Amino acid sequence: MDSVTTHPFLSFAPEMPQARADTREALEGFFQDFGFTGRGDLERLASWVLGPSHVGPSLLVRGRAAFVLVGGARWGADVLMREPRNLPEAWRRAVCESVPMAAPAEVPCQMREQVLVLNPFMELVRRWLRPDSRADVSPSR
Amino acid sequence: MNAEPYSPAMARPRRVMVLGLAALTTGFASVEMHRLLSARGTTVPELLVLALFTLCFAWIALSFWGGVAGFVQLVSNRRVPGLRWPTEAEAAGPLTRRTAVVMPIHNEDPASVFAHVQATYESVAATGLLEAFDFYVLSDSTRAEAWVAEELAWSELCRRVNGQGRIFYRRRSDNTGKKAGNLADFCERWGRRYDFLLVLDADSLMAGDSVVKMARLMELNPGAGILQVPPQNVGRSTLFARLQQFAGRMYGPIVAAGAAAWQLGDSNYWGHNAILRMAPFIEHCGLPVLPGQQPFGGHILSHDFVEAALMRRAGFTVWLVPELGGSYEQPPPDLLAYAQRDRRWCQGNLQHLGLVMAGGLHPMSRMHFLMGVMSYVASPLWLIFLVSGLFAALHEWFFSPVTLVDFQSTLPGGDAFDTAGALRLMAASLAMLWIPRLMGLGLVLADRAEAARMGGRFKLVLSVALEGVVSTLMAPVMMLFQSHFVFGTLLGYRVTWSSQQREDTDLPWSEAFRRHKWHMAVGVVLAALTVAVAPGMLAWLSPVILGLWLAPAISVYTARASLGLWAQRRGLFLIPEEVAPPAVLVRAQELSEEGLEPVDDALDHVLTDPRAHALHLALLEAHPTAGVPGALASARRKLLAGAVEPLSPQEKSAVLLDARTLSELRGRRLGVRA
């Protein structure tokens, strides 16, 4: 997920000259969290959320609400749950390439530690001299 | 193609020939040495000298006859018996078994690691048989920065080559058993999904067609447990590394062909660039933990020899297959990095002494253990031999009623010394060291195209001569280094497990003097003693004395990439892989140069970069790993209380293992920004 390109409809969002710089910065941070990195994209997203009549410090809450209300999560889930053939190929590939799959399912087994008698001759002597003593073998884990 | 299955009878005449000739040569040399030493009767110190000489000479005699076997093998241009090779139809068919290609790593440069994985992956893909392979990067990295950079590099690699579901990444936070434990962990979790396991090292690179041929040979030879393709040294620019690459390319084929020719199905495994049969590996090659403390007890460090021995004990054969080619690795960039690697290997090989007598092992496995030990112990033995020689001479002087003049007459250059006999013996020893080299040179000179790819015949001969001079000057320093490592191991020093230096960086003079000061001092003492006691020996010992005096300069100058590239431009020490590099090497080089986004602070990166944050949490979610509660608690206290005190590496790792803390911190950071 290097960058996310905004949809064309966002280009019709109104300009926002009066938005406060700190508010715009907060919104940009919010959208960066979703992978948007292009300066133009971030500005357009901020404009889309704020609208021309924005005032006040609670924009992050409004931004999150916008994401929820627009059904962003549902869209994402929809894409993930649909049959692959129903998705545009570019979408399918983008999603497949973005889902981290660090390792396949495990098939557990045990790699048993091999027991080696380190010196068979001394082992014979040991058995003869001290039958109850511990064998000179590699200990188990 | 050779359909006849391997049997010990196939190897017997070859082994009798090589080992018998080595024993015979050693016998002749020892008798001659005894004659030289016993000019005035034989003292106890002289007997010690004779015993040491016999041991050391046996080692070079075995190397020599192994080299001759390799030369004969290469000239005959025939494959060794016992392995079934594919027919043309079989070679063109699909692979029916699945192979896991694994690369265990530990705090390596992710750019280089993933460049090598990608180049190998693409090369396998180009064969059209990618479906039979999965790739795993098995990280044991303990540095948080390396860990996060690896995650990002892995994700980027998957995106680049569309490798989701075929290239995997797993990190252990617990490094039990080091590299062998890393591989065992893989086998216990995913091993049953595969028929074969192809092991790479962090700097390994393999051509796709070689990988496919290895898998196919394993399919066709169900009795084969391990196939080892000797890796060629490539890809470095320092003068030291280019000398190693050149020597490996010139003499390596003889050595490898020789070992393959007389060891056949009882060969050895070198730990990487090899393919193993998974089921018997899981069943029979779980490494024992040796009784006692390090350096001889505990986890086995050099796991490869032991795994080969266990595989052989289970009845599966182990093969060296140099003719496959397409197998590469990088040499250390300088003498000190080479010595550092040697130190690790030295302790690992000496640990095998405890296994030589172990019950049930094949005699050749015991021999591999002993040869591994001798490859390091030979240095202190030569050193003790030289010191004992001096001691024996002084002993004679002190305990015999002779004057200094009489005593000096018994030393080299003196009237009572059999100079001609000593020269004959020395010439024989030098010949045994040099003839395999000359055979390697002869083979290349006989192939006009190969000679042209190595700079042309004149430059080739010049390169061999220069390489011989430099390696002769380096030999005393390596002898002292290895002696130090052997004695250090015997005295109980432990080896710390650090990743190998793999960058071509200049070596500072201060570092060179610091590491070589004792070598220079030994050189000064040796020269002073020689002048005082036996000036006639000065000329004989001058290469040793010069090598020790010049050690810092040799280290510094050979560590320079500028000198290595200068020599390359003049056609010196060229290898064919530099003149006409194979596609996989070119690709790996291109990818390495592209580099990766640096991760200066792992925690900061995961908290500020949304991509790193999302990826890291997703990987934690997929493979939750228990952290260290104490370290996490103290890290949380520092971070959430806004303390300025920096986190310790353990605290940083603990935070990176805890998804809740990471989410909390990121939320706070975004909140602050808003």
C-alpha cells in the first residue's frame, strides 16, 4: 500500500480557503493513517470533509464519522468477501497483493533430538564398573 | 545417466587409492625427516618434532591426493557413479515434488538479503517450474531495526513479483539453537508440507535451473538424503575478496571434484546451497545437545557436518555435486572479517571432536569430523612444530658438549646439516601445496575460452603468481589467528553469535594495528632469535617474518575496494562471473543497488509510517509472539508517561511485540498531531 488514489468524484469537492491550518493538518494525518500520501489527495479529502463552512476543533471526529457514514468499512468488507470473479481484476490484484500472508498454515510435527552414545567403548566400561551411573549420551531437550 | 545405485563397493577402490597414496607419501616423508633429525641420535624433543611433522604432512598429503583425484575426474569429464541423472525427456518434464527454499537470516542487511531472494525467485520462475517451490525468509534478527526493515522488504518483494502465498516471512524472537534451531523450528511447523528443503545462506544466490536440477535429482534418487552444490565466491570488490574469488575459481573445482570423486555418496554438507530430503531430515537429524558447557558442550554450532552424519547414519546418501554449478556466495571483504568467520567455524569444528567416536556413525562421517578439526588444528600444529624444532635444537646445544659453532653447524646452512636432504623434503612439501594449484591453472589454460574470460593466458599466469605471493604472506598471520582460536577454544572462550560483516568498507589503520600488534611482535621476536641463534635460517624464515611484520599493511590494503577494482580494470584476478556474469548475478546486483527505505528507529517507523504500522500489526496478529512482561511494563511507563528516557533494545522489542501498546501509541501520536 504505497499510496491510495482518490476517486474522481472528490475532485468536485468545494475549495476550503478558510479552514484553519491545524485542522487541515489533523485531517491530513487522519487520512494518512489510511495510506493516502499524495499532497493533492490529502487536500481534496480534507476539503471534502470540511466543506466551505467549517469551524471548530472537532473535525477529526467529523472525519471519522464521515468515513463511517459513507460506509468505508462496509465497502472494504464487501470487496474482501465478494467472489473474485465479480471484482474488477485490478481490484482483485490490489487486494490480494495487500493482504499480508506471512506463512501458510502450519503442519506441526516434532523433530526428535537424536540420541548419540558419544563413546561406546567408555560406555561399556561404565556399564561394567558402575551399572547405575548415567550414560554419556546427549541429553534430551 | 548412471542408473546403478550407490553401494560402498563403488567407493572402495577410490578411497584405497587416495588414502593409501596419502599414507604412503606421509610414510616416505616421515622416514626422511627422521633421518634428518637423527644425525646425532634422536632426542625426546626430536621425536615430538617428528610426530608433529607426520601429522601435518599427512594433512597436506591428503589434500594433495584429493586434488590429484579431482584433476583426473575433471580431465576424464565423466560423472561420478552412483547418482541417477535425468534423461532428456525427464529433464523436460514437470517436477512432481514440492521444495521449500529457505533462507535463515540474523541481523543482515535486508536490501541484500531480499535482492538475493528476489533474484533466485525470478530465476526459478524463468524455468517455468515455480509451482514446485515456496520461498521462506526465516528471521532470527534481534535488532528491532532489522526486523521492521525485513517486514517492509518482504511486503515490497511480494508486491513486486506477485509473490503473495509463495514467498513467506517468519521471525522468531527466541533464538534457541541459533541457525540450526531456526531451521528446526521451520521443519517442525511447515516441514511436512514439503518433500525437499533447499537451504540458502544470507548471502547465497542460486540460478533457477540449478535449483530445478537439484530438485529433479532428489526425485530420481530416493536414496539421496543431501545434495550439496559447492558455492562459488562472487560479487565483491575488495582486493582481499577478489583474491578469494580468484583462488576459489582457479583451485576450487579441483578440490570439489576430488572430494566428490573419492567420497561419492558419503560426502559432506556445508550448511547452505544444498537440498535435503525433508522426511528423513525431520525424522533422523534432530540435533543432539551435547553434555557439558560451551565451548564443547551445549547446542551444536556447526550443525551441517552433524546433520550429514545423522542423515548418513539413517541410511541416506550425501553427495557433493559440483558439476551442477549456478551456486554462489560472497566471501568476507577483508582479512579480519575472514578471521572473525574462522573463529566461529573453528569452535564449531572443534566441538565435533566429541562426536568422532559416537556410536553408529559411518566411518566417512568420522573422517569428515576429523578433517574439519584438522582444517583449524593444522595451524597450531605447524606452529608447535616450528617451536619444537627450535626447542629441539636448543636442547641439543644445552645438553650436548658442543660449542656454539658446532651447534650452528647442525642447523640449516651448517656443515653438519644435510642441506640437500632438507631441501628435498621442503621441495616435496611445497610441491604438494602447489601442484594442485598448477593443475587448476593447467585446466583453465587448456580451455582457451575460459582463459579469455579470466583475463587471457598471460594475465592468468601473472594473477596466479601474485595470488601465491599474497597468500604466502598472509599464511603466517592466519596461522597465528587460527592457533589463537584453537587455544582460545580449548581454554574455554565462547564464541558470540554475530552476523558476518558483508560490506566492502575500508579498514582503518588503527584497527589493523590493534588486531595485528601481537603478530608483529611475534615477527620481531622470531627475527631476533634467528639472527642470534641461527643466522643461516634467516633466509628460510624470511617469508614468515615479512608476513608478520607487514600484517597491518596487508590487511589495510587488501581491504580496499579501490585496489580490487584497479586490479580488475587491469585484468588481474578476473573470474568468468565478472567478465560475463550469469543473469541471476546481474539481477541480484541491480536489486541490491536499488536499496530500501532506511529504518533508523524501528519503533518510530512503525508508529509514524501507516504502511509499516498496518503491516507490523497484521504480522503480529497472524503470529502472536509472547513478549517480556517486565520490559513491556517499563517501556509503557516511559512511553505513556512521556518520559524523555530512551528505551533499551529489550524494551523496544517488547513494545514491537505488543499490538495493544502500538495501537495506543499510534492513537496518541495522531491525537497529538490533530
